[in-house]
Amino acid sequence: MKFQKEMTLGEIVSTFPGSEKILKEYDIDYCCGGHRVVREVTSEQNIDVNDLLSKLEAAYEVVMKYGEEKVDWVHAPIDHLVEHILQAHHAFLHSNLGYISELTTKILRVHGEHHPELLEVFQTFHQLKMELEAHLIKEETVQYPAIKKYIETNNLGDLNKAVKVIDELENEHTFAGDCLKQLRKISGNYEVPADGCSTFLKTYEMLELLESNTFTHIHLENNILFGRLKELKQ
Ligand SMILES: [Fe+2]
Ligand SMILES: [Fe+2]
């Protein structure tokens, strides 16, 4: 077992960033309470510790199985694909959009006067952030639960629900992709100017990471997940 009762919450989140989502579901504070031990926290909050540990274990196994190597997502179980997207892409956005917002705000304040392009970076990023946050909510509360339910019950109503939102989600992906392309253009391919500080560098590094993570995310959904859902409907 990877996760033990005697581990601190901080150790769990550092070993496995995808655990944040599960801890939030249990209303466990892993930020300010990161030094606390799982056994104590679960007993205080009346949480079944074994239940929590086995959920963490199962999610971690999926990440390990599909995390690094090239996976044939066209044939892997569709609920594993959904879980992988949540762990590798949604978790990335949930933990980094706020941080990148702080960074783009900070460099606009410090360098905006001499680098007018930073205003456009700030505006385009925040438009993207707002759109992505609403998009994630739609996927996490409507489409993905419908897919999971369909896998469990084979009920066509759930499959139809998941397929019905595809057009909307695809349009939102196009918007996000355009914002990312625009950001690359405005920033001159993320070239940090000679007078840029370390925060400037970090901001552009994070924006580039956001770009590559999101492009893979969109690829997995548009090209694989949505196609497979449509095939299931036939
Ligand atoms: Fe997604
Ligand atoms: Fe999406």
C-alpha cells in the first residue's frame, strides 16, 4: 500500500498531487493542515480511514499505470481515460490557474510600463482562465459523471447526456486553443526580455506548461474520448 494511516496530509499531496481532489471531497484541509496525520484527521472528522486510503490507492494506480508511458487510449477502458484526464489535466488546471493569475498580475505591475504586451498577456490569460473554469465545471458535473454512470448501468439516457454536450465542449476547446495561440504570439514565443526578472521567467514557463498540458488535454477529449462516445451511440 502506497498510502498509510501514519502519513501526513502534506506527504500524501506531495507524493500524489491528484490526491487533492479526493481530500477536497472529504472536506479535509491539506493546506493549513498539511502537517497533520491521516489517522487523527479522519477520526476527528468521522471519516472511514480505510475507505479514504483505498480511494487514494485506486486513483494513484490509474495514474501510475497510464501516467508516463504511451497508452493506447483508443482501446483502454473509457472510464480509465476519464480518470486519467481528471488526474493529469483537470488537477493541473485546478492547482495552477490561480498561481498563474498571480504571476501575470505581478509582472504586469512591475514591468507593464516598459513592456506593454504584458497587459494583453494579463487580459488574454484571464479570459482563458474564466472560460476554462466554467468548462471544467461542465465536464466534471455533467459529462464525466454521465459517462461513469453509463459504464456502470449501460443506461442509454446517460450516454445521450454525455454525447449531447460534445458540440458545446468542442467549441469551448477551440476558444481555449485560440487564447493559447494568441498568448504565444503576444509573448514572442515566450521569450523573456533581457530586463525580465525571475518572476517574469516563471510566468512564461508556467504559461508554456499550461499550453502543452492543455493541448494534450484537448487532444484526448476531441480526438479520442468524444469519438469513442459517438461510436458507442451507433
Ligand atoms: Fe477536460
Ligand atoms: Fe474539455
